Amino acid sequence: MEAVHEQPLVVVAGIENPWLRRRKIRLADLVNEPWTWPPPGSRYDTLIAEAFRADGLRPPRPAVYTHAINLRISLAATGRFLTVVPDSAVSIPSKYPSIRKLPVVRPTTRQGIHLVTLKKRTLSPLAQRFIDCAREIAKPRAKGK
């Protein structure tokens, strides 16, 4: 396994959500809000819960659990839910125009992106090309951490 990039996880809300009017938000402010996030025991669930615990908080109990990031984003877009997504989901404004990143002051929570290959297996030329491209794309992003 080779780590090629880490991206921050961010809290997002629909464009009509009142939290977007705030300039500074602490996780403690959001504990009692309705959340949607990945199922218990998943990697994202662990990362999100760790962020709350790092602030000395008990993680909220989400109203909806789902692995489907598109569903979490759709629920957040209604303005009724908050969710956590990789920063790349909101870094391109036209990708999901109905959500925005909240200015949450919190410990940095990062999710790694890794390349996984099997030992003693020859990669096909296409697989090798994909890996080379992934490394090339990740290089400038790693410098901008």
C-alpha cells in the first residue's frame, strides 16, 4: 500500500442552512444538529467521531447513516442536515452547487488516498499507467498541504 494523497474532511450544509451565515463555528455548536454520516465502524465514521472527541465532545448520533456520499450530500442540500465529506467534493463549486463548506474550527481530520497492489504480481501496462498518472496528479497536491 502506498499513500499518494491526504485530503481534509469538511463539514457541509445546504445553501439555505442558517449555519452558513456564521463566520466561525465550533464542533460543540453542531453537536445537537441533525447529521448524516457513514455507518458505525466505517473509516469515515471513526475519523468524524475522533474529531469530536479531540474537542472533548461526545460525537452526535446521526439521524441517517449511509455509505452513499451522494445521498449524504443530497440530504445536506435540503438544508436540514449536516454531513462530512472530503474537501474535494466541495472544492469544485459547480460539482455540488447546493452545498457549502462550513467554517468549522476543529482539529484537522484527513482521509488518506492509497494505491494498493498485490505482492509478487505483475501489473498490466494499463494498471501501471494508471498508477503513474495517480502519482503525477497527487504530487502537486501533496506540496500544497
